Amino acid sequence: MDIAELEENFSFFENWEEKYQYVIDLGHKLEPLDDSFKTDAWKVQGCQSQVWLVPEIKDGVFHFKGDSDAILVRGIIAVILLIYNDKTAEQIKNVDIAEIFAKLGLEENLTPSRRNGMLSMVAKIKEYAACQ
């Protein structure tokens, strides 16, 4: 799935409850992160729940894995990974995440703590990309 398909899928839902359930469903499909990565080294600071993001870089292209101890947050991670996976550092830098989140209806419907956590995940991905 790419960003356009993700946006299209979200457009089919008529209300936040349906979008919320879809995000949870995406979280259920997220591949679990191996416990060896669930350490402070991979932990994202600024999230209410525990969140871990691990980058893999091959030929200058990033692929991220992530996990959380909260099912909704796992869904948010799945959305973020759909947006940022399989991109170069330059492409990651140029993603207009605010526009994408607005199209999906995430920012205005998440609690402030979830929204802050989501933005912390994005910041961590951009930090990994900036080090490349």
C-alpha cells in the first residue's frame, strides 16, 4: 500500500469511529518487532505508550520496523511506516506529513498526547534520515 491508497482508503469512512477502527486493524497487521529491539536504544521519547522504531538502510533506502504496547498506537505506527518506508533520506525530508495527516483526519481526531506521540515518531524517523 502507498500513500495515495492509504488516503483513498481513509476517504471511504464517514466518521472518526470507522477511521479509528481501520487504524486499529492496521495495527493488528503490523509485524511484531523482535523483543531484542524493545530497548531504550530504539525507544521513541515523547510517546505516552512505549514505542520502538528501528531503521534498516539498504542502498540508501530506508525501511522501518516498529511496535508499541498499545493497539491504537500500533495502528498509528503502521500508518507512519506506510508513509515513510522505502524512501531515501531526501524523500523522507520532503514528505509533507501535515498535509497527509490532514487528509487522513488524524490530527484533529487524536487526543493531544497521541498526536504528540505521532509527531515524536515522525521526528525520530527524520532524525534517522538526517544521519544518513
